[in-house]
Amino acid sequence: MSSITQLSTRITAVIAAFVFSASVAAAQGPAYKKDIPAKLAKTVKISEDSAAKVAQAKLPAGKIEAVELENEHGKLQYSYDIKLDGKSGIEEVNINAMDGSVIGVEHESAATVKKEAAAEKAEVKKP
């Protein structure tokens, strides 16, 4: 095989790998917002990826928009905001970060979501 043919084959392989990687990334969709404090992440027994699969299985038609790892009422949990097409507000799915069980699913209205976002924004601005 000539060096030009070998080079052409390598370039073709690199392009094919790039296209494949881009296709896989597009199929997975854009990443969602993650608020995972390192201090809390060190203590969990269930990874965020595993918890996301459980949350997504609970609402397979929805799209995860955000996750937060938090200590809520003495329990370490992942709180997923999942948007369902055609429904206002979001569904909040809480997953136990120690055993992967579903703690609960709660609908938050658009007004509640807006109010929480404003409160978080105000909290960030505090010195």
C-alpha cells in the first residue's frame, strides 16, 4: 500500500470516529445542570449516573433538566428536575443517595419553579 493510500485510510478512520462520537453525544442530548457539592459526593453510595437512570425510569417520557445532591430531613438525596412535554412546571424526583430507592415524586408548578429560581439567585448574590 502506498503511503498516500495509508494516509488517506487513516484520515478516513479519524473522520469516521469523530462523526460516530458526535452522533453518540447528540443522541444522549445536552448535559443537564448539576449541583453536586464535593463534600456530600464523598459520602454517597450511589453514583449520580446510577441515580439518574432510576429517576429517568420513573418518568421515561421526561427530560432531566437539573440535579442537586442535598441533605434533606437527615437523608442524603439526589433531587432531579424532570420536564414533561406539554405539562407546565416540572416533576421533582428524589432518589436516596445511599440505596438508590425512589423517595418521592412531586409536581412543582411553573410559579413554584420561578419562585425557587429567584430565591436561589438572591442567595448567590449574598456576600
